[in-house]
Amino acid sequence: MSAVPHQFHFADGFVKRPTDPGLGIDVDEAYVRERSRGEVNWYNPVWHHDDGRLAEW
């Protein structure tokens, strides 16, 4: 993935809203497909208060 350095233009300390189509990045689709075939070792964390009660986000 690579960003285009001249993609963003600034005026008065703010980034001007891009008007061109797309996000301004290139995605390596072959790499994304390769990585999507691997095993995912992710779980949703569950937090508890000190007294054991379930804590919300």
C-alpha cells in the first residue's frame, strides 16, 4: 500500500477535501488474498471490574 504524497492539499491549516475518485492508495490485492487464507487468532476481549462484574466498553 502506498500513499500519493501530493494527494492532500492544505489551506488555512486544514486539509482540503479531495475531489478525485478513490482513496489515494494502492492495495496489493494478491497480498490481501494470500493473508486472508491464513488462520486468524483473534478474539473479542472481555473486560471485568475488580469485583468481577462484566465491564462495558
